[in-house]
Amino acid sequence: MSVVSSLTFISNQPIQRDRRPMSEKVVGILGVRGGQLGRMLAASASLLNVKVIILDAGEHAPAKQIVAPSAPHLTHVDGSFADPDKIRELASKVDILTVEIEHVDAATLEEVRVASQGSELAIHPSPLTIQIIQDKFWQKQHLSSHGLPVYEFLEVKSSVDAVHGAAQNLGLPLMLKSRTLAYDGRGNFVLRSLDQTEEAISALGDRPLYAEKWVPFVKEIAVMVVRTAEGEVQSYPVVETIHKENICHLVFAPLRSRDPLLSQKARSIAEKAIRAFSGAGVFGVEMFLMENGDIFVNEIAPRPHNSGHYTIEACETSQYENHLRAILSLPLGSTALKVPSAAMLNLIGHSSSMEEITKITNTALNTPGASVHLYGKSECRKGRKMGHITLVAESDAQLRARLRPLLQSLPESSS
Ligand code: ATP
Ligand code: MG
Ligand code: MG
């Protein structure tokens, strides 16, 4: 074919080529009210021409702001991830269901899975995986039974005697945790003395509880793992996570350690943990690093994770894109870092005013290597994740120098 005729051939096709979707499949996301993970997943989907429908109670939810409904039958659903009818409605509109939160109604997802057998509908990760992970006690039992290192834990009834028994068994301080609906440490109570037992029980409400032995860790680390429906797993680099008041504050990638084998060990544990579940997608594996180099799994998130935000700018394929690739059965992308050093700073609301967030955002706009992500949340509240900043640099020293003015822009109590 001559150059001219091949150009003619191309020019006859452009509209069809541009409109061809990456995948014909429509993805439905069970969203948490005002969630940022669904927003970043939807942003990633739009780059791949993947159609997305969001189930979220907010009409102008962060994720819905990103993707406009692309056809009348593809309109978003206003409702809760815990409402069976809304989940069924979403399922009727999509080819693949996925989640941005683990606290969804897993029983309805399982019912939808059973009812859809023989059809094309897929649910990722599997309802069983979500069911195990959403109960942190079952999750720990599951990990333990698959030979993963977890610190001592036991079931405990919501009574003074039962908590005293657990404290006798595991010692003080004792970490009392709600088995379900926990996030950002809401659902944890550190029992330092037996006098606090009643306060702990009333603070944790009527929710089923379990207890964990106090872990004297030196660092918290995390690894994102992406898993295909067939069970192939690939891990991202190990990161250090720094929490403040139980909320992730800073993430550093990659983890620096004098032990050259530590990162490989952490990645192997994280991969093994995710092999123990079923279904496709990305998973966040939170771990404790001990003084002697031992590693214990804290918990797993069956979805994109705060500790993986940095992958958008710092890795060859972001956690969001790899989640989509995994659930759409597309080839997985490389999880390698593409910069020598990276950090992620969460922008946490300090009060009802957006002023502090705006201040640090302006500093970031003047910082080389900084990328600002704002989540489009309608209201700022103390403790609410309003956005994050990713920093990339050529070295750790450069990263620290770039991070300093950002930390200095934070309100006094949160820097
Ligand atoms: P997330 O927002 O990550 O889902 P969560 O509410 O599920 O949080 P955990 O991850 O269980 O809560 O705990 C929150 C934080 O509390 C941990 O990141 C860690 O700093 C601390 N922590 C949890 N368990 C223990 C423990 N057994 N011993 C000591 N510290 C702990
Ligand atoms: Mg959790
Ligand atoms: Mg956690």
C-alpha cells in the first residue's frame, strides 16, 4: 500500500478508532459516601475508555464528579453500599462489580453472584473475600490458618469479665477492636488499665469485638498487591506508613532499611496473604515491622488503599489502573517504581474550614515534584481526608527538602 493510500485508509477510520473502548465491559463501583478511592478509580477508568457506574448515596459524590453517565441506561445509582435493592440495581446495569470499601452488604453480593451464574456478571474481589475481610476477627483467623504471621488475638465478648479475661491472657495494654465497620482507628480502643474496661465497651458500642496483643512495632509498613482472577499476584514496592491519631499521615516509598532482604520478605508475606483469598483486584496489606526484623500482618484491605496513592505518580502503573486491568482480565502493568524516591502526604481536615487545605495546596503548587489531588468533597471536617499530595524526587535528600515546606504549612497540631 502506498503512503498516500495508507493515509487515506487511516483517515477513513478515525472516528471508529477513537471511539473503540478499551473494554466493552461496564464496571460498577460500590462506593462509600463521598469516597476518594472510587474517584481515583473512575479517573483511571476514563483514561482507558472504561465505562463506570457509581453507587453512592451522594448525588454529587467525588466519584460521580469524574465520570458523566455515558448513556441513559448507564446512569449512576444514588444509594448505599449496604442497601440490597440498590446493589441489585447496580448489578443489573454492569458486567463487573467492584468495591471501594469492604463494609458493603456482602450477603447481597453473594446472592447476586449465585443468581448471575451462567451470565457474564463478575464480582471482584469475590463476595467471600469481602465477607472474610470485613470481619477483622475472621480475617485474622483466615490469615493465621494460611500460615501468615499475625500477632496473638482472640475473640472477646462485650462484657467486663470477658475483657478482663482477655487482658489476663494477652496483657496490658490491650488493643480492643470492633470486628466490623472499622476505619481510621474508629473501632479501636487501647485498654491501658482494667479501670477503663467499661469506658472501652461503651466507646465501642454494641459491635462484636475481639482483642489483639499490643504490638511493640518499630515501623508500620504496607505493600499493595494486585491479583488476577486466576490467582497470579504481583506486589508493589514496600512503603513506610506513618499514622497520626490512627489516620495515615505520610507514606514513604520505597522503605529504607539496612537489611537488604527485608523488602523481599515483606513482599513475599504480602503476596502469600493475597494468594489466600479469591477474586481479582488490588489489595492493601498493612504490616508491623519489629525491632528484630520480624513482620506481622495487621490487616488487609480488598481494594485500592491509601498507602498506594503514591503509585499514581511514582510507579509505572498505578494501583487504580492495575485494579481495573485485573478485574477486566487485561494484562497487568508493571508495579515498579519509576522514580528513586517518593512520598505521599494526606490532606486531613483540621476543622470545618478549607483554609488550611488551601494553604498547603498553594505551597505544593510551588514545590517541584509535587502533585496535588483534591477529592471534591463538599464539606471539610476535622479528621476527614480532603486530598493528598504526592512528591517525587531524585533522591531521599531531595525528597526531604521538598517535603519540609509542605509540613511547615500544616496547622500546628497536625505537622
Ligand atoms: P484503617 O483505616 O487502616 O482501616 P482500622 O480502623 O481498620 O484502620 P487498624 O489498622 O486495625 O484500624 O489500626 C489502626 C492503627 O492502630 C494501626 O495502623 C496501628 O498504628 C495501631 N494498631 C493496630 N493494632 C495494633 C496492635 N495490636 N498493637 C499496637 N498498635 C496497633
Ligand atoms: Mg481497617
Ligand atoms: Mg489499618
